[in-house]
Amino acid sequence: MSKGIEEAIMDRINGPGWVTTRGVLKDPSGQSTEEEVQRVEDAMKRLAEKGLVTLWLLKLEYEDAELLAAARPSLELDKDLEQRGAAAKAEKYSSAG
């Protein structure tokens, strides 16, 4: 199953450039189980270890939520969101903190 998740992540970042856990799970309301979210996050981290994606912590302003996001390594998600006036901010993800 994780191979399918990794493929879904790579497909999504090739289109819009980035994707969150909710985007992979097709769950905009955030109702997925912790286990489902963890599987997607683990897949994102594996892809990041391989250098295929950059991880970001996406902070949704309207929902007071934080989501892990995977982006093309060349995409500066924080600047992209700011330029578009999005109701979210992004910062590079650090597994150490």
C-alpha cells in the first residue's frame, strides 16, 4: 500500500507542485484516522529521505490546523502561498523539532 501512496504523492507534486496529507487522502475536512494520516506522513518522509520531495509544515489560518506537505524540491512553498495570498503559511519541516 505504501508504494501506492508514494506514487500518489509524486503524481500530485508533478501537477500543482505540492500536496498535503489531506490531499493524498482526498479528505479536505480532515476526518481521516490518525493511522491513515501517519501512513501518508511516513511515505512523505521516505520520499524526502530519497531527495524526491521537500517537506513543509502547512499552517491553515482559518482552521488552526497544521498539515505535513510534500513539494517539488525546487518549489518554495512559503513564497508561493504568500504570493497567492493564501490563508495558509508554510515553513520547512524539521524532523528534529
